[in-house]
Amino acid sequence: MSIHLLRHGDTAQRSYRGQLDDPLSALGWRQLREAVEGMAWDHVVSSSLSRCAAFARELSERRGLPLRIDARLVEYHFGAWQGVPIETIAEREGEALGRFWRDPVAYPPPGGETFGAFRARLSEALDDVAVEASSARVLVVTHGGAIRLLRCMAEGRDFGDMAGIDVPHASLHSLAWRRVAAAREAIRSSGA
């Protein structure tokens, strides 16, 4: 099974962007093109947000690869913190921000997506990707928070470790995903 996660490139925005639909900057396009140079995949799956999907479309068209857009791969919704510079949040709500970094499950941002919902939608999306990856190499273009959460789940790490996982723009991450994909594939293969 071969799954690679690719974080979108730079958007020239410096805040929790979450589900805001920012385009890539010129730097972001360059970062992504350089990141995939010399790499090969059979399928591309992407978040529906334009900072991921625009590059995924370009890559799939240039290389003649099938592309599937999956809205379940969008970034975490940061609620009231979405679009607010992190420095501003730290200044106004420093204790809340610190609690979120230490334990995002218990202390989500005000009005933010529940961590359970974030985890559930990403798990379902990756289960489907894993079925595709059982016979092909799959590139998943997604977001920093999504990659951090998926790595914690795949590596058996505590979710409090998310803030310490380095996920720079246009970084590639190999993922060994074993969740319920095997069970789903068995059901599909049996025709049930």
C-alpha cells in the first residue's frame, strides 16, 4: 500500500485559515511543483479547497492521472479563530490557545469543529483512499492539520502531539493506513 500526503503550498496568509478558501501564492505553486518532481503516483485525491484542488487538477492533467476531489479532506474548522493571526489569538486568548495546543480534543477553539467530527471525516476519507491504494500509489493533497491528525492516528500518537509534528508547506508524508480499509475491501470483493 502506498499513500503519500502532500500539504498544500504557501497561500501568503498568516493565520489559522481552516476552511477559508484561499488560493495558492506564486511561491505555493512553485513549492508544490518542486515537491512532486521525480515522484510517481497512479491516482490523486484532493481536498476540495482551492489551495489543494487547483494543484491536484494541474498535476492530474499534466500526468494523465485520475483525480478524485473529496470534501472530507478539508482542513479543520477553527471557529472564531479562523482567519485571525495566531499572534492576535495569543495576545487575546493565550491561555485558550495553549490549552488547544496541549489537548485539542478537550479544548477546541470557540465555535470550532468538534475533534470527533474532524477525526471521523478524515478517517472515512482515508479508509476510501486505502482501498484505492491497495493496488495503486495514491497522492493525497490536503492540509497541515489533517496531516498532523492522520499521522497521530497512523503512528499511535496522542493527539496532543499534533502541535509538535512539523508539516511545512508542500511537504510529503508517507502514511501506513490500516484502519477499516481491509474490511471494506473484503466486503466489496465479496459482492456484499
